[in-house]
Amino acid sequence: MSDQDLSSRLCEQVCAALDAQRPLRIQGGGSKSFYGRTPSGDLLEVAGHRGVTHYAPTELVLSARAGTPLADIEQLLREQRQMLAFEPPHYGEGATLGGTIACNFSGPRRAWAGAARDFVLGCRVINGRGEVLSFGGEVMKNVAGYDVSRLMCGAMGTLGVLLEVSLKVLPMPETEISVCLQISEQEALRQWRAWARQPLPVTALCHDGNQCYVRLSGTAGAVDAAARRIGGERLAENDRFWARLREQRHAFFDSARPLWRLSLAAPTPALPLAGKWLYEWGGALRWLVSDTSAESIRSAIRPAGGHATLFRRGDRDQAVFQPLPAGLMRVQQKLKQAFDPHGILNPGRLYPDF
Amino acid sequence: MHNPDVPASFDSIDKPALVRALRQLLPAESVLDRREDLRPYECDGLSAYRQLPLVTVLPETVEQVQAIVRLCHQRRVPVVARGAGTGLSGGALPHQQGVLLSLAKFSAILSIDTEQCLARVQPGVRNLAISQAVAPHGLYYAPDPSSQIACTIGGNVAENSGGVHCLKYGLTVHNIQALKIVTIEGELLSIGGGGLDAPGYDLLALLTGSEGMLGVIVEVTVKLLPLPERAQVLLAAFDDVARAAEAVGNIIAAGIIPAGLEMMDRPAIQAAEDFVHAGYPRDAAAILLCEVDGSNEEVSAHVFQVRRILKDSGATEVRTARDAAEREAFWKGRKAAFPAVGRISPDYYCMDGTIPRRHLPQVLREISQLSQQYGLAVANVFHAGDGNLHPLILYDANKPGELERTEAFGGRILELCVRVGGTITGEHGVGVEKINQMCAQFGSAELAQFHAIKAAFDTDGLLNPGKAVPSLHRCAELGAMHVHRGELPFPELERF
């Protein structure tokens, strides 16, 4: 497929849907169609709207149309020894930039480098009134107007159809190594808390139920010094391990049961919920493979102040995302109204109420 | 000074009745309504704009804040929240018919969590006080706006404040985890949460930088970082501004993200040198200050690399600070740049545009042409790493017509920033100052979308009316930050 600008066509489609009052189901590569509540509505295909529109390596800025394959962007960056520091998972062949931003998906480096939303500098969107709007830009510092660009991250397409996104990119680390330590989950949680207070070049932490994995990134000298301090065994297949983890191809994820994503305060002790656990982000992200009910999971994490998402499988017509307190829900509904008053953009994908 | 875009469309308010009602909610000394007591609140750091509020309130508890805004909501009284009032865009300028809600009494650090590296603080806590409080734990709060000894975290969130270290450590939005806000209806909302993300829309991002338009911030949870093992600074001189700009690109192309990367042009160098004798090369066309931090090994490696890159990029001289004292001296000149310019000119006007860095030589060339055209000198200081340019226009307000010429010149600079793909404000905010330039930055559809967002939180438009987003029919005039005879509104603060 070649690069093309389908902005006008997409805008016409949104306007037509608006006129007909027929909801749209926005789709890029379809690699994340498993995620969120069950999509409904007429298909709005964004995948054809693709191409990197601007890349200035020395300014650390890249802009691309929403349908641009993530793999293409990563390849382009690799050629300049740069990267998307939020290390987005693809979850499939055709993953696009737009889908990644709409889901705010971020990988193992997230706890240290930031999430997708932290790297978004600007965007162009079609709102639910069929208007093409531009927010932010291609500069690092910009406080003109409300930060609509970051608001689009994780909104699951319910506030606007992403047309183009500008991102801050970063240099790839000079050196990256990983070590593994034969320690228990409890011991790992304790160790991670101690490391968090030290200026160590840690860029990923995981405990997969068997052992603890640590990735270190930076100059060769800094990484070596940190590795000596941390101990453990060098992991030969450094990149492969973290890529498999990111893409959920690690053996842990091989299950037919529901997969839950728990976002919690990092030091939260192991929770008394039946199932298989995998820890990332220093304990702030926990994957749970379990048949336990949504209610039980959410009430178990309530004291820890986090939230639980039904990530894969299970009942997608229920509350996939954690229900919000009434006050917050009202504000979110009003925001949805402000962008999409007729509710034509991905209705119900995020919350049943909108 | 022209009038800011403040709508006066609120019903006339019965001041004595309002004051009586507020005194039911707060101790008498926390409700100020006499002219002389209101005077300290008439402006923020942008002192060219002054307006007495109807009344100033100084609540101490969240419940009091809720009761105050509820009352204002019922009576349709505008509410303007204020932290330390150090902002440079008039974001805390009072409304003539409104309540000025000072959060100065919210000055407690509620908890420091060294396990999660978080601090839960009230909005009136000073930026630097956070870093000082957590320093014994080997931690600090990264965003460091130049006013950090006085500015408060609530204001930092409202403005999405930056600082010298943004390129590497991000802005306020990247360094907070949760907020508590009070809506105009008086409802307390918790935004963000215990983990690194929260369900639903990213209200944390939307609230950050919203300039007090969407809610009153009553609590902030900030992220803390481990103090770097070591920091080192290099100073490089160039005989050509374009080469200095290229050197910045070359450092980044080598895969190094410096903790700070600052540029000054010749007028700024000379003013700073005459003022603080930092030892800058007076004849250089531009100097770069590059600070790298991290572990010992990393800093050593980066200093070595950066030195080589600077020399290869045509620096006429490269110095590395030998010790902490010299490192401080290198920074001293840069940090003194604003007051230094204030010494050589009766007045100056500080701009705050951001541009894609590749356009720097062109932008500086055009600013220089405009400078000749308007007959006004300019000194440039530049957060070179992230493209945030602060041109300082030198003028004399006592000379007839010079103020108007300065404003026109400033407007042309901001238009130039927008034309090369940049923005009208990198870090000072829109406030009342750049309300009209918002029309150069955005079209009417975007502005209408902003108004719809505002209405989702505040249907009656009571929170900070007339700021940040212009009404669609007001898009002509230009605003300015004016400093008379070098007297900054906060002369004790470093401004850079």
C-alpha cells in the first residue's frame, strides 16, 4: 500500500454518518479489535490513510497519518538509531499509529520513559461534528489551548477520528542489557522498591512467576556498573525477551481464560486473587489470568487505589473498563458530548453510557 | 495598555451581600474586601494588567473551597484561583466582579511516599519546597520553572510549567500522577489514581495547563525522581548563531539528551557579562550551555562526547566547568539574562514562542530585520534543546509611540513563530496576555471546541472568565509583558 491522504474522504464519511445518524466503528489495522467493549456501527477504515508526513531526527519529532503501520515508523526511526520510547505493543501485523494512540498502549519501558500520552505533541482529528481540527504541534513545549492531543490518548476513538499524530521520539540507548535473578515475586517487589530510590538506569522490570528480569539502558559504562551492582545472570536473548513480553507472546499469556490488566500502586503487596500473575513496571502493572468475577477483582484492588481492565476474552458486553465514580462519569459524559454530541464515534466501546 | 478580553457580562453583584455570605463560610480575617487589603491581589507577574477583585478569600480547607464555589455558582459570581501569583501571562488577574480565591493557605506537604516516589501536596506548596523536603531521601521534583523559589505547585499544574530541564525530564504534565479538583458546582473530584494510569479519559492531561478554567486544584500528587549522581556543564562559544543551532542538533543526533541546553545571542551575552561577570566570551555571536547528568560513568562519557561534537561543530572555544563553583558561574550569566537586559534598557518586553529548532537561524534573521524595521533592539535567550525562544525587546515606555511599536513588533515575532510551525507560548501560558494571538494559532473550529470543553466543566463560564481562550469575535489586538525600568514584578526571582 502506498502513502495517501484520505482526510477528505474520511471527513465525508463522518459527515454522512452524522446526517444519517448511523454510528461508526473506527478501525485501523484491526490488531486491537479484541480490546475494549464490543465494537458496533458501520466500519470506518482508517488504514489507507497512511504515510509519515514529517520526521526531523535532530528535533526528535515525527508526524504520521493515523493509518501508518507502527512497524514502518519503527523501521524509519531505527535507521536513525531512534525509537518510540513508550515501546508500544503491536498485538498483530497491521498495528497502526492511530490505534496505538487511541488505546494509549505502552510497553515495558513505560514506567521509566512514560506512556504513549507522554510523547504526543499534537494531532489532527475529525470530531463528531465532522470538523477537522488541529491541536498541539510539532514542538516540545506548547501551552496554547487545552491539551486535546493527550486527551485523545486512550479515548478509544470516542472523541474523534485521529487523522495525524505528532510524537516526540528519543535516541535509542547506546547499550542495553538484561539480567535475571532467581527471586520470588515478594522478594522482587521489595527489591524494585529499593531500586526505585536509586539513580539506576533501569528501563524494564518483570517477574513472570518464575524469575525476575531487569533491563538496563544507557552508556556502556553506566550499564556495566549497574549490572555489577544488581547481580544476577546476563540474559542472552535481551531484545527477544522484552519483545515477546510486550506482544504477549510470553508463555504466561498462553491461556483460554480471561486476561486482566491491573494498574496499581507499585508497592502493593501480592493480592489474594486466584489465578496466574505476571508483574511489570516495577509492580505498577500486573497481568492476571483468572476466572474470578469482575466484581471480586475490582473490590480486591479497591484498597490499593488502582483499576482493573478486562484486557482479553471474557464478557466484552460488561464493564470492560473500571466503572467510574458518579462525579467523574458525569464529567466524562459531558466531554463526550462536547466532541461528539450525536454519539456517532465508537459508541459504547469505552463505556456503555457513551 | 489595552484592555484584556474580559467579559463584563455578569449581572451586577451585590457586594455587601456576597461578603456577608462569604463571612458565614470563613473566619472574618479570611475574607478581604477593603481596597487596601485587595491591592496585593490586583495583578500577578504580568503587572501591566491590574484589576482589583470584588473580594479576596483565603480558605484553609477543601470544604471551605467547595462552599465558596458553590455560593459563587449559585449567585453567578466569577471565581479566579490564585497561587503565588508569579505567572507571566496574567492568568491570575482578578475579575472586577469576581472572587479572587487565594490558595496560599494550602501550604502543607501531606505525605511523602519514598516507596512509590510520590509526594501528595496541597496546591499552595512552593515548587522548590517539594524538592527540599524530599532531598533527605535522595529524591527531587524535576520541573524547575525559573520562579521555583516562589511559584506554587497548583499554579504549575494550571500552567503546565516547564523549566530548564524539560527536554530530558518533561513538563509538569509528565511529572504528576493525581489531582483533586473542586468543580464550579462544588464537587470534589479525584483525577488520576494509585497506579500510573486511570480509567476513562485522561482528565489529568486535560486539567494540566488549563489555566484555572476547568476547576480549582486542591491537591496534587507529584512524582519524584532519584537525584542524579552527578551533573556537569559545558560552555561553548560560536562566531555564528547558525553554527550554534547546528551544534545543538548534532548533540541530539549523537543520541545524547542533555539535562539542560541553553543558548544566548551576543546582546544577551554582553548584557549578562556586564551584569554578573560570569566569564562569558563577550565577542561570541552565541554561546551554548550544555548540562549533562546521570551516573558518574554516563556523565564522563557524555562530557567527552559533547566536547568533541561542539568542537567539530565549529565552536571557537569549549570549556568544561572544573568544579561546582564554576558550574554555578556558567549558569549565573544565563539565569541573570532577564535582569541584565533590564539594566541596559528602561523597559523590555519578553516573548515566549516555541519554534522547530531547524528554523532558528531564519527566525533570528527575521527578528533582526524586524528589529531594524521597528528601530528597537532585541536580545535573545533560548531554551535551545526544546526550541523555546525568549526574545527580549528593549524599549522605553516614556518615548511616545515606542510602547505601541514594541507591541506591534512582538506580535510580528509571535506570528513568525506560528508561520514556521511553532507556537505563541511555550511555557508562560495564554492568560490575558496572548489571548488575541490564540487566533493566529487556532481556527474558529478549534476555538469552538475549546469553548465546548470549557462548557463541559463550567457551563456558566464562571471560572477565570476571559482567559486562555478568546471569544470568537475578539481576535485582533496583541498583548505583552512589560517591565518598567528593569523592575520585575518579583525582583528577587531569577527569570530565565
